[in-house]
Amino acid sequence: MSALSCNKQKGERTGMLRGDVIEKACALSLKAHKSPDKHYFVEKVNRNEVIIYFPGSEAVKDWYSQTNFGETKVDLHLFPSLKSIGNEEPALVNEAFLKRFQDIFHRSALQAKVEKAMNKGKQIVFAGHSSGAPVAILATLWALEKYQTPKSHFGIPPQCVTFGSPLVGNHIFSHATRRENWAHHFFHYVMRYDMVPRILLAPLSSLCDPISQYFNPKSKSFMSESVRRANATATSDFYFATMSNAATITNYVASKLMGSTETTLLTMANFIPLSPYRPFGTYIFCTGNGQLRKQIVIKNPEAVLQVLFFSAQLSTEEAEAAEVPYRSLREHAIYGTELQKMGTQNVVNLDQLDKIPLSEDAAGGSTATIINTALDDLGLGLRARLFLRAAAEWEARRFDNERKFNEKKAFVEEKLKELQKYREFWEHQKRGFYDGFREHEKTEDFSANVTRLDLAGVWDEIIEKLRSYELPDEFEGKKEWIDLGTRFRKLVEPLDVANYYRHARHYKDGANSYMDKGRAKRYRYPQRWLEHAERRPREVISESCFWAEVEDIRYKTSNGNGLFEDVKERVERLEAQIKGWSVKGDLAKDALLEGSTLVKWWKTLPSSHREQSCIRSFIE
């Protein structure tokens, strides 16, 4: 078990941020609420560091955009990486926070300020408290998108630190930040009972106006002691409604992690709206009083979700239980003073959750004792600890799935070599392997078909695991899998296309083209990986499946089915792509052999078109 117990002095680092920077960022973020109409503020820490921080805005009820949970699809123009690549599913984010950031982005000088700091090689720390925190998060993600992509590594990566931040996005949001290796740039401080990090686990109906205004920087009730005391019933109702919804979602998620077959819980989502929001990044839970204060660090997002619920539950002690709803509001206002008091207190990293002790008796050794004490400080009993272990085991299963596929790499490589030899066999015959496989008359064609099916089986398994998020979040961004997927696609997909048209499946229906009905996810996914990794524009027709476009156009203009003018735009678009692939070396040479389907079809086009064609020099 790995745990870090240390004294964090001024200037000493916690993760990637120094303690003095964290304290300053917190103080500034709280101060920013005094000017809620300002877009942002900039504070120079020293000649090498700058903090950009954001005030909060609006009452909590306005965070919901008048819907159950206020979610919307992320703006992929600003955040093109916040999606599931293969599944082609954009992340969901809170609409109110997104609109707030978009307004700042388009109506202020934020872009220029960030660019100036990056050009000077400064470390930028984006910061925010309460509803200012999501804007800091989105600003950081925008900066990472612009300056820290595979094609643009510029300056020092920005960091983000938040205090009492509400959740911002769904599981795809979290998935994407881990895939891009960005999650470690985000640090979220959460007081044990602060309700704001839990609010969006509950629907809009759980809020009442007095409590909503408590979190509104534009209201006189903002973080006011009088609101907490004068609205005891509303405070209690707010606490119990939020925790009830948090219990529902955490139990649902934990059941899925543990592979539960309990139909009641797993079908509940069909009848009860569940919050889409999930944690991401590094969470630092602040607990205790006096000399017992601790900062407990957790990076596993599934575990963080469980801790958000279990750590804020009522104590079994009656006096403390009566105080918890009140503390759920109060603790949102005390980050500044608490972080100062924690300046020299213990930091405990929970980075091997599968080994956490389930009880005090199981906590043998000094390290386990430290961990057990930290879990006790968070109020995590047996059930909570079992759920944390389940989160760790789920993560371990995902890595185990990846390990199994890594073990199949040698098999895939061997089969790809067989298909490369098959391609070379047909090249020696002065024909392309697409045409040879389409006619399917030689023994080699039958052997190639078996190899094609063997490879398809492996890749279909991979895609199925990706669709259900049962592989590590980083999988689709790993170069070795992107490269292997590209080689697989270029060698195997032409055979799939040939097989599709060899069986004349496109004749059954005018809409039954390979691209519409036949193209498998095992080819779509690797293509999307490559396009994302190289930040290429998306190609509907790629160099591995363009044969389908050739076949479709040829079919539409053969036997009097149509005129050239009907498909002229498609022909010119395809020719432009073929030229581009040829220039870059992406198009296989056998595609342009004299007897290939491509060349034979092209030579049937009107001579007036061929004379002006951009691929004429490649064919004639």
C-alpha cells in the first residue's frame, strides 16, 4: 500500500502545485466573488507564474438551464477532444457553465492574455471557487486543446485548481481527459461536507430559493450565516434531497462496477432520471479539526464518486448528525481559512484502493494504519470501503482486458504478414489484391479469406470492449494501437469491400452501399483514432474503403442506370482524394495497376473528363 504522510510547508509541492500557490489561488478565487460581473482576473505570482481566476455567477437554480440536470453536448469547436473517439459520442457538460465560458471566451481578452503568458513561458494556473471553478476548468481544457496537442506542444502545460467546484461533465468528459493525458493537470479541493461538489447529482426539483441564493455571488445572501440559521428546515431538506439522489446514483454505479445482476437497481435508470455528472482529475478531500486535519488524495474517478457520497453522510452520533446539514452549507465558505490551517498537515495518497483495509483490525502496519485513519476521518465504513475496492477492481479489469489484447498482437502481426504476402502474390500477377479477392478463383484467395476472418474476430472483440468502456481510457490514444489499427484497416478492409460486392449485396436496395450498410466498426474506429491523433479532418471515404465508392459509382453509370453528369461531383471528389493519397504515399500501388477495377472504371469515363482529370498522370 502506498501512502504519503508528509509535512507540506510553504513552497512545497502537492502533486504539481506548490502549497503557497494553492493558498493564494484559493484566496483570490474567494475574493473574485466580490466582482461577479467581471469576466476574470489575472494575478502575477512571480516572474514565472500567473494565476487566472474567475468569479462565480448566478444562483444554483440557474445552473440547471431549467431541465432536470442542465446538461448539453459540449462545444466540439472549442473542445474537439472532449468526446469518445471510436464511439463518436461527444461529452455532456453543464450548459450554464459552458455558456458562461463561451461568453467570456468570445467577449473578453482571455485568449490574448493566455497567449501572452504562454509566449513568455509562464506557468498559468487557472483557479475558481464554487461556480467560478467550472469556468476555470473549461478555460484550462481550452488552453490544453490549443497548446498541448500532438501537433502543438507549446509552452508549459497549464494547471487548474478548484475549491468546492460543482461537477462539470459526464463519464465521457472524464474519459476524454484521461485519454488525452490531461487529468493530472486538475486538482479539486473538497471539504468533507460541502454540498456544492454534490449538488448536480440531484435534479433541479431538490432546490429551494433561499438555499439557491446562498451560492449566488450577486445575492445579499451569498454564503451568509443568516441564511443557514434562518432557514434550518430548507437547509435540512436541501441536504437530504441531495444526499438521497447521490445515494441512488452511487449505488447504481457501484452495482455496475461489481457486475451485479440485481435487476431492480439496474433497470431503475429507465424510470428515475439519474445525474449524468461524474468527477475527473485529482480530488483532495479535506477533513478533521485542529492537529488532525488531513488532505486525502484520490485520482480514480469512480472512487471519487463513492467518496463524495459516503463522506458526507450523517454521523451515528446524534449531536453531530444534527449539525451536518448546517455544515453542508458552512463548509463551502471556509476553504480559505481551512487551507491555511492545513498548511503543515498530513497528505495521504490513496493510490492502491484494492488494498485498503476493510476494518481497523485489518490495518496491520504503520502505512495501513495511516490509511485506515484517513478513511475513518472521511467517515468511510465497510460498505464504502467495499465500493472503493470495487472501483479499483473495475480499473484492474480494464487493464487486464488490455493485457489480453496485447498478448494477441503477435498473432495479429503474423496474420497481417500473411495478407501482405497475398497482396504481393497478386502484384506479381500484375493485378491488385482487391480484384483478385473479388473474383475469388485461386486457392490463395480462400486462404486470405480465412485470415481476414481471423483478424476480424480479434478486432471485433476490441471494438466491443471499447463500446462498453471496458478498456483503459488511454487505449484509443496509444500510438502502437493506432499504428496497428491503421495497418489492419489498410490491408483487411479492401478485402471486406471486395467480399461485399462479390456477393452483390448492393443490388438488393439502392441504399445498400457498403458505406451505408456494410462497413464494420472495426474499420471505423481505427480510422477515427488516426484522424484524432493527427488532428486530420474527418474523411467519409478513406484510402482503405474508397473501393466501395468506385463500385457504387460504376454501378450507377453502368447498363444505362444513369448518366455521368449525375455522379460527376462524386467522381471529382474521389479523384481529388486519390491524388492526395497518392502524393502522401497512403494509396497502395496495386490500386493503379492496369487491370485494377479503379483503372478500368476510370477509363470508361468520358474522354473530355479524363483529359482534365487530376489523376490522369497517375494512371496513363
